[in-house]
Amino acid sequence: MLDNRLKYRFVLLASLLFFGSCQTLHRMFQKDHRGESVTISSEGLDAYNDSVQQDRIQRFSDSCDRMLQGERDSMLRHLPPKPSWEIMADSIIDYAMEFIGRPYKVGGNGPEKFDCSGFVKFVFSHFGYNLARTVVGQLKDGWMVIEDPVDLRRGDLVFYGGRKHPKRLGHVGIVVNSDRDNGRFTFIHATVKLGVIVSSSTEKYYRIRYMTACRILPE
């Protein structure tokens, strides 16, 4: 039968092997010169407590991560699917963004250089839309004219007066984002000085030249 001292050593050893590492176990045990008594140093006890605490923190963190992932998955399952026009608009805008910075050229059809209507035609043709080559023609291609900017949505075409004739259609861009609360929007287009960029409807140059808009994508 084990004496009390051996029982104590056995129980302590089993506990440490269950909760801590062998390195922590080694630090906790100290023997005297005769190798007879066993004591637990404060350094070893601190290391043991730290090990247990870190293990608890890690388990709690893992549990929280699993819970949050479950909540995210549940929310995504219950979100309504995007309508087909919105999926197409996202794809068109993502593709248009790939040409940011491409230079302007009168009559430029891309992909290296564009003018404004050439850029719109090039982007939409990538998705099977055969739009006219001119600004006026692209307005006619729309199945709906949008009178109020608050009704704009991603993928719509916006039209502006030209540089030389601000009261006549001369420029076109693709709506990137719109705010239905105030009618503000951003649009991507090919500009004379900066090439393909994203601009805001609040910029004075475009605000005073805005004329109309149309919708190409189906409902």
C-alpha cells in the first residue's frame, strides 16, 4: 500500500498531467539534496495558474467564435436573395472599376482608351447588352427614363450636358451608388482630363450639367 507521501505525489502528478504541460510540472516540483521531500514553489504555482487561466480563456474564445459564426450563418440564411437586376448591377460596376485610370480618347472604344459613350458600351457589352455608340442612342436604349434622381439605382445611366454645349446631351456615366433619401449618387465615367474615374453628383461641374437618366437593366 502506498504511504501518504506517495499518494500525495501520485494525485498531484495526475492533476498536473491533466491540466498543465510537462514543462510546468517540472517547475513545480523541487527536491531537497536528499531527494526525499516534495514541495511546490511559488514560481511553479504561478505558472500552473497561468496555464489553467490561459486554457480557460482559449476555451471561452473558441466557444464565442463558434457562437458568433452560428449567428452569422443564421442571419445569412434568413436574408432575402438579391434580385437579378442587383446581381447584374454589382457585376457591371465591379467590371467597370477594373478600368479606373484608363486614359480618355475621342472615339476610344477600349479597352486601353475610352470616351464616355465608348466606355459605357464596352462595359455593358461584356454582359451581353448591345448599346448604341452615342450618348443620345444610349438614352434611347433605356426602357425607362428616370425623372427624379431619388429613383436612381446601381447600374442606371446618367446623362449630362457636354463641355461645349451644357444644355445638350454630351456625356454619360454609370451609377455606382445612390442615396434615395436625398437623390445624391456617384457614377463611373470616362473624363477628358482624368480618364476613367468615379465622380459625385454633388460636384459643381456635374451638378449644373445633369440632365436625365435611364434604366438599362431589367426589373
